[in-house]
Amino acid sequence: MKNMGSRNEAALTLRKVQFLFPEVSHEIAELDSLTKRSPYFGFVDIEISDNALFSMFSNNDDFVAQAYFWKGKDAYEATSLKIWSTLAKKASHIVDVGAYSGVYCLSAAKTNPKSKVYAIEALDRVYSRLLINKNANSTSNLKCFNFAMSDQDSEVELLVYSGEDILVSGSSTVAEVTDRKPCEKKIIKGVRLDTFIAEKSISKVELLKIDAEGAEHLILNGAEQLISSSKPDIICELLPTSELSHISKSLGFLGYRYYKISESSLLLKEYETPPASIEPPDFNILMTTKSSSELEAALPFLSFDHLN
């Protein structure tokens, strides 16, 4: 068997060419082709703006770690993660629902070591990678859990759309989110966020991330008490098939405002109702009860397009 250095030689050489000669980077294939052509196995340094550094492991299967390996600093959801990390600095309790391999929860835990961060990942094999990344970064303030957040405290069906050799990010408890046939169906534990918060005796959550592939409305249904009492800032991915009107009704009466996050221009554009993610890379929105002036003060590096 080849040692790790020689196994990664092609990937390391190609990445060096890309960093040294950016003028020819257009000749280098997109991320998916790169990982197939020159696979990389090992830990990747993750750098998000000016916040704490950490590492993530990839068996040439984690698209988040792969993005940082090939593109460097701020390679993945740059604006969203900068917003998240900045808000995390002043948050005591943070919840990451749909944590995947951990870039959001690790960023929060490393940026604010005094915070308590809770990461929830439903798919067991992805959860295993999340634990590897947690342990590699000595984040004692990060706690990880393997179940699905839902609107009920009972078993739910998780639909998995990629095979066992893929660190899939698209699993969902909502069948209507895609017309694809699942590769696998798993019965797993489902927990309401209100139940989880009560069991952990968490008094307040200031920051919440939801990436649940169409199940956002179910998670919010199970978090009514938390949302109404804490009014956390929420970063959320909303698909075109998400229950947008339901989410608007759940949050609108609490005074939430909805901002589409531009990953390339450091711009937040406000909408009257939650906007769906239509084209990459702008998948996320920020939902907040902060006023326009409060939001601008909290995130001074952004430009804003407010409704009024």
C-alpha cells in the first residue's frame, strides 16, 4: 500500500499549481472532477475570515473539506459562515441542526470557546465523521448528537439518497422534497427541539442553524417554545420545495425579518417572506428579530438592502 504522502502527491501538486498560478485556474476542472482526478485523503485546514482555525478530515468524500483543500480560505459559504462566526462570538448557547461534518458547529466552538455548542446530525455515518472532527480539534464545548430534529418525540423515517461510500448531505425526513428514489430508508430517533432544550436545561439559545433538506417547518413546529422565548438568530437553507408559507406564519408574528445571503458579495437583501434557494451558491437566509440598525451594528462588514 502506498503511504499517505505518495497517495496524495497528485492532489498536492495540482493544488500548488492552482495557488501559485491563479491566472490558469480556469483550466483546472471543477471540484467534482478534481476529487476524482486527484483524490486527497487526510486532514484539511479550515480558515474562515479572521476567526479561529480548525481542521476537518476527508476520505476524499467530504465536499466541504474538499472545497477548502482546493480553494483555500473562505472556500465554502463564505458570507454565511462569516455571519455565523461573528454572531457566535456573543452567543452563550448555539444549536446546529443538520451539522453534517461540522464546519458550522466547529467554527462556533472555536470562535467562542466560552459558548456551549450543540450539533445534531441524523445520519449515522455522517455523525461518525462529525465526531472525528470534534475530537481532532479538542472542542470540549461542542456536544454532538445522533438523531433527527422533528415535530415529534418518536421514531421517524430518514430517506438517504446516496450509497454508503458517499458522505451524503441530502438525507431528509420529508419524502416530497425530491423526486429521486432513496437508496436507503432508516428508522431513527426523532426529537423536538423544545424537548432537547428542556432535557439539557438550556435557558436560552441565541444562535440556530437549520439545514434539514425540506424539514425546516417540522423543526420549527417542534421549537415553538424556544423560538418564542429566545428569538434566536437563524441561518437556514430553504429549498424551492420547502414549506415557505408555513415558516412565514410560524415566525412572522414574532417579528422575524428575512434576508437572503449573498455568498459572493457580502450583501444581505431583505424579503417580506422567506425566499427559497434557487441558484448556487446562495442557498442560505438569515432570519432575525434584530432591527435594521441592530443588524448593521452586529454585522458591520456587510452591505444591506432593507425593505424600509
